[in-house]
Amino acid sequence: SLYCNLVVIHPSMGKYEVIKRFLEEEVDPVLKKEGLYLCWETFESRRRIFGGVDRMFNFCRNTLFYRICYDFSHIHKEQEEILKDIKENIDIIKIFHISNKLKNSIKQHYPIYYNKEEIALDFDKIFSFLKKRKFRGHLVLEYLPQFHSQLLSDSLKLKNEYGYG
């Protein structure tokens, strides 16, 4: 046993109705039997089965065994839109993949406390909200290899300032 009830998956390419039927007929019975949740990692690509995160949120809100892994690097929205996403969907978000991105750039998976002038997101605001809401899901720091040396210090900061860890 893995002692885990959450599995993160990327939404695949394909036709929504075909995949939805496959999930209902083949996957749901396994999830129910094993007591598992599949957490869709947020991707905004129109080519993926949900065609965007809003449809993904709606799908998970209306099912028993599917939840969200909110990946900040794969969401191309401004801070306030991201906070709105989280506030409206906190009950179906089980995991956060946490990293920052550079302003006006496609560069992603940067440390959450990188150079403040260069980063797009203020994680202190995000973590303060999560603490206020008593979020008890999982936080996963997801950095580029050249920033792996910052994983421990950022993890300790999360633990000490927000009680995560």
C-alpha cells in the first residue's frame, strides 16, 4: 500500500465525451473500490480534453472521485484571477504544485521567493489565504533543477510562517 489516496494526472488530448465515458465506465469503479481521487493538474490548453481550467473545475465539482491539482506555473492568469480561482474552487483543490514564473515571460518553475521585481505572483498573499481557510491538502514545491538548492529553505519558510510541513 502507498498510504496515499490522491493521484495526480495530466489531462490528455482527445475528445471530452469519449474520455468522460471511459472514466465513468472503467476508472470510477476502481477509484470507488480503492478509495482514491484522481486530481487533474491544471492546464489551460484548448487541445486537452477539458479545453481550459473552468471546464475542469466544473467537471470535478460535479463528480465524486475527481479533484484538482492547481499548478501555478501552468495557469496563465494574473494574481487576482488566480486568487479568485482558488477562492471559488478551494473545496475541490487537493494539491498545489507551487512555483513562480517571471513577469511577461513564459519562464516558469522559479522559486516562490525569487527576485520580487521579476516574479509574477505574491505567494505570501496566496499562503495567507490558504492558512485562513485552513487548507489541509498537499503543497508540492516544483522548481527547475538550477533552483533545487532553494527547496529546503523555502520549505522551512512555509513551515515556520504558515504552519505547512
